[in-house]
Amino acid sequence: MGDNSSASSGASGALYGLGIFGAWVWFWQQADGFWWYVLAILEGLVWPAFLVYHGLDRLAG
């Protein structure tokens, strides 16, 4: 029997990647100026982590 942990990891990584790209598109469209674009890139990297954290927090309590 095979171990499905690598398949599960790949799926969650792909979902997280889609979240990053979606956040980049959203924040990029909202940006107006050089530093806002820099901030959009940074926000896109950390936004999915906050989404997962708050989603799990809601499920737990």
C-alpha cells in the first residue's frame, strides 16, 4: 500500500499557491504607486497564511 502524504502535501501546496496568486491579483489591482505595488507583493505572500489561521480559529471555537 502506498503512502498518500506526498499527494496530500502537493494538493495543499497547490491550493496555497493559488491563494498567493489570487491575493497578488487582488492587491495589485488596488495598488496605486510604486510602494503600494511593493506592499501588494508582500501582502500576497502572507495573506493566505492569515486566512488559514483565522479559518482554523473559527472552526475551533
